[in-house]
Amino acid sequence: MIIDIIQLASAITLIIAIILQNRGTGLGSAFGGEGNVYRAKRGMEKTLFHLTIVLAIIFFATAIVNIIY
């Protein structure tokens, strides 16, 4: 039961983190409309990027534990 709650919470926060990352980009950048080839992540953007990775690992770990048990 606790694993289900952890998985649900991590799924919701992972969705929010992904939406917050894509907030500044428009549809034009999805098709290559932006000229920036490489741009360093700084400050909050970098923190949000690392948080997204950690949340994805937690989500997949709880999914695997759910499958096993």
C-alpha cells in the first residue's frame, strides 16, 4: 500500500516537473525554430532538471518493486 502511494506521488510530481521545464518553449522550438544549439542550464532550471531525473528513478524503482511484489 505504501509503495502505491509513493508511486502515485512521484508520478504527479514528475508530471509537474516536466510541465514546468517545457513552460518557456513554444511549439516553434519543437520543430527546430530556435537557433540555440547548446545552452547551459543554470540556477532553477538546472535544479528542476536534476529533480526530474531523481523523480523518474523513484517512479521506475517503485514500479519495479510493485511488479515484483
